[in-house]
Amino acid sequence: MTLTVTGIAVLAMTAAACGGSSTTNQGSKVPFGSGLQALNPGTGAPQRGGTLNMIGDGDVDYMDYNASYYSIGYLSQRIWLRDLYAYPAVPGKVLTVAPDLATALPALSNGGKTYTITIRSGADWNTSPARQVTGADVILGMKRACNPTPAHFGGLADYEAVVVGYAQFCAGFAAVSPTSLTAINAYMNTHQISGVTASGETVTIDLTQPSSYFPDALTLDSFAPAPAESEKYLPGSTQSAQHMIADGPYQISSYVPTKSITFTRNPAWNGSTDPIRKAYVNQINVTETSTAITAQSVLETGGASGGMEFNAFPPGPALSSLAAQMEAGSKNFNLGPTDGSNPYLNFNTISPNNNGALGKVAVRRAIFDAINRAHLIQDLGGPQIYPPLTHILPNGINGAQDVPAGFNPYSYDPAKAKAALKAAGYPNGLTLTVLYSAQSTTEPRMFQTMQADMAPAGIKLKALAVPPQDLYVKYAYAASTAKNGAWDIGMFGWGPDWYGDGALTFFNPLYSCAAVVPAGSNYTYYCNKADDTLISQALAAPSEAAAARIWAQLDENITNAAITYQVTQGLQPDYHSSFVHNAVYVPSIQNFDPTNVWLSNPTG
């Protein structure tokens, strides 16, 4: 086998990268699944019991039912929270939508515009006494997903408009005080999503038009039920995080933000109602204070103190060696596809710095010419491991195949960049602040490379290295930091909410006017009505092929507008200790599924 992989060992994908696809990747250059899966099934029958210790260097974005838009948040929720639908940890089926809380795939009627879903009897919350999860809980979860606090779901723009009445409900909710629990609860209790109704364990969702991707969207935590007890606390608050009610196989026994999480068995969970999780181990402990290098060392020693990773993925310098070991037969390392872009450079177009320079396309294009993509890829591990991504859609996403071959409007040319800055009114160059993860094993090196490569163009860079748990919560999704110029360029990661026909989940949350922070995940603050029209046209296209041509045009438009600078398309590296078995990589959580692994000689 010739190893051609891409991977990022710096952080889990944010947000997106949070789904799979129930269909194949039609028309893609590189089929999904081109990563190398090192399944470790173990020998003999699975063993129950023991404690799985996970080691990490970062926290979830939100410990909440409906707010997380970060793959580590999804990984955590896989353990204690059940969705209507999920992607099973079954080789060959990790991209197939499967019922979780639901008894079956949605029943469609009304020409494909009405979805009826029934929740399994016996699926309970761990309240006292245990209580059945209901359709009303699903509606409450959908309402909470667009609450006015910062802890609202970042991917609403993907599907908000397709659910009858959802956009109107969320628009009204946005006007409610984000700090008043009384006002938030009053709005939820007196306003309804007109297209969503519930009766007992059944929920009905009406759409504005048939939508081929909606079953994939139903795997998102924004559709997860929320118990009535969630109304006791502000969504996403510290207090709320300490009082999560679980319906999964484990419950949160202890959560110390940025420090640790302890999951113990949930006595209200009935395995016969859960087709997704086997829950072999008795307890899962998460340590969040390690580093990628330390975590890798612990996992390789095979001691019980470390069985799997939690956000601290194999460090970049180790990837080539680990991949070689995998090719030689090792079952501990995996390179899993994500069809994402991680890291990429995000431009804060509303930064007041340099007299608002980043709001000008000529300036952004000059900056592009000052960046040496080849050098950044070397920092990551070289082109054999990190091939360049020169436009927005990664291979594997419908539309990428229709972007013109060789399309790459930017090449490293500092002299050209300097001249362009002068022509744009900046003869003395620029001073820019670059935001990135302080815990990353590669991003600090990338910053230093950019600093050296961009200097000849007259661009000076300052570093803003922050803890990984702050990167999105305190910066990307905090409009105030963008408006006050705390940062100019950010290193972020993105992947699709679902795969295959998932171009919408790049363009709508990242570049549409409706998704500008705080409403969504458009933290470039780019807004172009013509591009929004193209998004609508692609959604109404009669076929995936017709949609692909529109997505490709949109890709060219936004790439030429120099809003974000793509670097590489990466696979996700993950590693587990040798005593961990049945480690199946699930793209939606970008890790092995901890609820389905079992341990050799478990104790406890």
C-alpha cells in the first residue's frame, strides 16, 4: 500500500465535521474512506467491565444537550446523550444514518415534506424516578438550540429555513435577553415552532420543501431531546453543566471544566433500547490537562492510566513513524477521513486594525500572495502527508470535482504582495495579530513560518496563542473580540456536518449572511447577497450534478474574494493503547467510539 494521507495532530475539527452521509460520495475525486482504518477487534468475545482512561489537552465547547458544535463536544455527548439518529461504530456503516432514540428511519409523507419519528419505549432520562424521553423533549431541544445566549447551536444555518416556522421562532428568540433565564423560559413556553408537533413519543416535523440531506441533519445534537430540567439553568452556563440529565449509557458524575470529566454507568439506561452503544466498560475517566506529546507517550507504554485520546491527538512529528508501524501490522494507529480543512486561515474582515484593511479584498489578496502554502505544509509534515487544498471544498464533497482543474489563484510572491499593499494604500505594510491554539504541536511553528515568509512583503505578525477551549468559545464565536481587533487572522478547522452532498455545510455556516456571528459560524463576517442566492439555487437544483456545478461556482467566487485561506485537506490521526479493542473510527466524532470499545483483562 502506498501511503497517501492527510492528517492534523493539532486539535479536533471544530464544529462541522460533525456528521456522515447516508449516501455515497457521488462525483468525488477521492472517495470517502480513503483513510487507513486499523481496526483492533481483539481476540475472543468482548469483555465487560473496567475503566477506560482518556487523555486530552482541551475541553468541550459546551457541556449541554443542544449547544455543542465541536467534535470533542460530540465525542463527549456520544457517551451520555442520545440523538434521534446516529452513525454506528460498525466498519463499513460509519456513514450510514441509523436509528438511535428513534424506532426507525423517519416515515415520510406529504410529498417528502413531512417527517414522522417515534422514540423507543423504555428510553429514559436518569431522573428520579426515571422518565421516558418524549416528543415534547425533542421540541424543547430544538427550541434550546437557537437560544439567545452564546451557547446556541452554530450550524442552524444548515437547515433552519427548511423546517416550517423554525427561522421565525429563532428570529424572535434572538431578541430575548440572553442573561435572563425567566425571559428565555417564558419565550420557549409561549412560542412554538409551527412546523413541529409532538404527541407522546412521536414527533412530526414539516419541511418547506423535500430535502435529501435532512435525515443527516437529524443526527445533529441540535435535534437531541432536552429534559424539562434543562429550563432550571441558562443554556451553556457553568451551573447548567453541573446538572446534565443523561439518557445514554453513562452519566456525568463529575465535571471540572478544563480539568476532568468522569462518566459512570447510568442506571436508567436499558441496553435493549440502544442499538448504537454496547457500553462494555464500567467507567470512563477523561483527563484534560495533558499535552499531545505526553498523551502519546502514555498510550504507547500501554499502562492502564491511558487507553484513548480526548482531543490530544498524535503529535505531527510522530505521524510518519506511526503510519509506517500501521502498514507493518500495528492495530493501534488510525488515519480516518474527515473531508475537512484543518487548519485553514480565517480573515477577520471587520477588524478595525490598520484602518480596516482586512475589509478590503485587494488587501486580502495581497496577504494571500505573502503566504507560502508549501512552507506551511512542510510544518505539518510534508505534501505526502498533507497535500495542498487550494479551494474551499475538499475532495469527497459534491462540487469539488467541478472546480476547474488546477484552480489556485494564489502563489507565493512577496514582491507582488508588497506592491499590491502599496497600491491599496498601505505603503508601510501591515501589522496583524494571528490567533491560534497554544496547545497545538504544529500551529506555533506555522505562525513562525508565516512571520518569516510574510516579512518581505512588509507584513508584521503578532501571536495570540490561546488555550484550545478558548479558541472558539471566547474568540471565534465572540463578536466583540473581532470588532475590537483582538485578532486579524485565525487558525481554525472545519469539516462537513455530513459527507458526500455536504457543500451546504461549508458555505451556509461559514460564508452566508444569515450565519454571521453570533447567529452562526461565519466568523469572517463576509456577506454577499449574490453568493446567498447561489446557495439557494444549489438547494433547489434538480440533481446532485446540477447542484455540484453551482457549488463549484460558489467555491470560485469566495476563494477569489480571499475570505479564508485553505492549506490542506486532512485525515484525522488517532491512537489507542493495545489493551483497547473494537476501536472503530467514527467520522462524526473524529475518534474511536468509546462507548463500544472493550478492554483486555478489565478490572472494576
